[in-house]
Amino acid sequence: MRSTAPLVVAPTAVARSAVRPIDGELSGWNPVKLAAVIGSDLLRRAQLAPDQLDEVIVGCADPVGACGANAARAIALAAQWPPHIGGLVIDRGETSGLTALQVAAAAISCGQASAVMVFGLGLCSVVPPGAAALNRIYGAPWGGVAEHFAEVGGLLPAPRLAEKAAAAAGISRAALDAAAEQSRCRRAEANPSPAIVAVEARPQSLADRGVRRGDPVDCDVIRDWGSASDLPPAFDDDGLLTAASFAVPADQIAAVLLQAAPQSGTAGARIIGTGRAVGDPFDPVGNVSAAVNSALSTADSGISEIDQILVAEHDAATAMLVAASLHIDVERVNRHGGALATGNSGAAEELRLITDSLTNSGSGSVSGGVNCDGTGLLLAISAGPGGSAAVVFELSR
């Protein structure tokens, strides 16, 4: 029988793989099998028996191929968890990871579940970004929709749209290069993440790099692009984004365990506000101010009261445009660095920001569960032309 005491939604344990480059050490893994390994370690960290888990919810922007056919249910079966555990996959473009977290929190809040495991799938070596649109045997995605926008130049991919908006906002290439370098420096100086689960390398072909199948993969790659000013534009000849300021695809799986907890005496972290929004399809940050304002209103807080701001860095332009939309100094964003330093693993990167922030004790020591770096409020944001999502956490010791 469920408790009649007020409940809060608490992330009680987190885990993830290291972030590695595509065609690298994780490229031979099946996303479902790797998620099962990460999920099993997550339950161990939480000291939770598998039969206490109610559901698995997956965030994935390309739920096809190895990530298709209800990958959430497949993860539970691959991990050999009890068959009563259901699965649900969320595809909301650039906000799939945070949206999956919100759906899980809502299920717990309304009493449908007491423990839900949320995954972000981002094994881009196996299922590359845009994979859902690559195979058109069954028809072109968004068939007929794009035609409505042909007269105004057509719909643009997220990074191209962000680049165009950055130019219109007067953001220079030098500013984007500087943001990328800052992200790399912050990530390189951060403590090793206690959230990382060491998994065995399963490279498809890395013999020339001295990596063997079975070697432990236990640390993130930090990209080296040399001098950003020497790099050519990534898209147009006169474009602003380069290989430094555009987060290239990467491999990673990340997971968060959400549980119902009593209102009183709750320590660690709890979710106190969520928000989602969409806007004009030519808005590169998906009406992010509306999503954040909704989350802050639910949390009864203001942006000035937020202690940590996390933004999924699909590219430097998007991150800077989010900061401008919220009227905040971009220096407040991602104090431990973001995806520009390592590569973008999609929905997994959205959850990666949360896993690392909730386990960073300042010492780099491994924590079995959530071990927050101080107290205060944490705001996680993901945004793109498909919409935006925001989650507010209250941290306490």
C-alpha cells in the first residue's frame, strides 16, 4: 500500500558510460546491451532490487534500428530484470532526454509508479544523428510539411538555424570560438565524474590505436582542435560554426533513477519544477524562455536564484542564444564544461549534465548515489527548433 504522506520526486542514483568518439571504443556495443550494463550498475548504486523498478523510460531522438522497436522494454529484458517492468520511448528531437525525465517524474507524482529508470541513448556510431530520416523506404519523414515552408527558404537543420540566428544577433565567430575553448578548458579541469561506469571496450576497428576489446573505458575524451581560429567553417564558406564550436556526434549512454520520497527529511536532490515549450520552427532555441519560466514558476523561483545552469551544447551558437533569451551571462552556463569539449551524444548528453552535477562532491570520489556539490537550485535546459525543456532541482545535504 502506498504511503499517504506527501511525496517528492527524487533522483536517487545516476550512472553513465564515458563519452567517446564515434567509431571508437564503444562503437561495437549494441545500445540496448550497453544500457542494460549501465542500468544494472545504477540499481547497485541505489541498492535497489530490480523487482522494485516499475518502468524504464528512454529518451532517444532517433528511435530506429538498434534503438528502435521499444528499446526501453528491450533494455529491461536484456538486463534480465523481472518481466513486469514496462518500457516507453520518448522522441522529442533535441529535448528527448529531459522530456523522458519529465515524463518519469510526472508518473511518480501522480502515483502511477514509485521507481522509474530514465535512459538517454546516444550511441552515434551505431545509430547516427538523423538516422530516422535516412531510410525513406516507407516514405520521406515530414512528407508534405516541408513544402509549406519552401517559399521562405525551407526548414533548416538545427545547427544551420542556430548559426543564422547567431549572425543576426551580432554574435561573432570569435565569440563562438571563445565559448568552445572555455567549454573545453572547464571540462578538462573538472574532477573525473563519479557517475562513470567502467565498461569494456568493444571497438569495431581500433587496432592501430592500441585499443583492444575488453580494455576498460572509464574516462571521457577531450577533443583537441588546436587553434579554433585556423579551422574552416563547418557549413557555409562564410559561416560562423567550425569543428570547435559545433559538437560532433559521440557515443554515450546515461541513466537516472527517479524515486518517490517522503516530503520531510529528503536529502540529496529533488525535482521541484518542469517546463516544456515549442515555438516558431525558425526559432533555434524553441521558445526556451517559456519552458524555463514554466519550470521556475512551478519551483516558485526566479532565474537570479539559480545556482547552477546546465545547457545541452549542441553547438556554441545555441548555448549563447539560450543565454541571451534568458537574459543571463553566458559565463553562468555549464561551469564544468559541456558537449563541445567531448562531442554530442544527443539525449545521453542531456542526462550527462545532470548525472555529473548530482554526483560531483568536489573530491572526485565515487558515490553510490546522489552526492550534491553544495546546496541550492540547479536548472537543466535543452533547446532546439523542435522545442525546449527545463527541469529545476533543489539540492540539499
